[in-house]
Amino acid sequence: QVRLVESGGGSVQAGGSLRLSCAAPGLTYTYNRYCMGWFRQASGNEREGVATIDRSGGVTNYADSVKGRFTISRDNAKNTLYLQMDSLKPEDTAMYYCAAPRPFWSCALSRYDYKYWGQGTQVTVSS
């Protein structure tokens, strides 16, 4: 079973920055088999894709709403995924989740492609 653990959420004012992390303990030798993604879910809304990164970290994809403000990255040596969030807006307020599909699965922004999920970390942006 793949276990994902997010951290780094919090409360910031609009225009501020946060960096989320997602550790994958237990995937020391297989982490690079997984595309990884960040998703978010605001209260009353469906869970939406924010960003994805391929197994090597060389290809990224972003939702239009975060392009130019968020940066996804990964450190395969540390089994860790990151999301650097800059120029935060109140509409970025949500629970943020990291997720992984099956091994060697494609990297899509659709939540339906992802099998493994973390517990989430809350991000709150005030105006």
C-alpha cells in the first residue's frame, strides 16, 4: 500500500507564499515509478487537479488557475513531492492533497486516474 503524507499548509495573507511537501515513506526503491500530482478541494466544490509531474521530474502540467504562480517539483532521492505556491489568492483556499496513480500510469490532471491519496493539508488565504 502506498502511503502519502502532506505537510506545510497554513494561513497566509493574499500575495503570500507557502510550500507544501508530500512524503512517501516506504517507496525508497519504487518512488520513481509513480507520476505524482497535487489536487485541491474547496468547501462545497469537487476535487480539482492543480499540478502533475512525471516520474523523472522533467515534465510538469498545471491547471490554468495556478500557472505562473505555483511550481511542482520532486526529489526522487528523498521520496518527496513539493508544491511551491506564490502570489496566493483567497480563491486558492482549499484542502490540498497529493496523489499517485498506479505505477507507470500516465500523468493526468483528472482525479479519477489517481489511486493513492494523502490525508490532505489545509491552505487558507485571507484577503
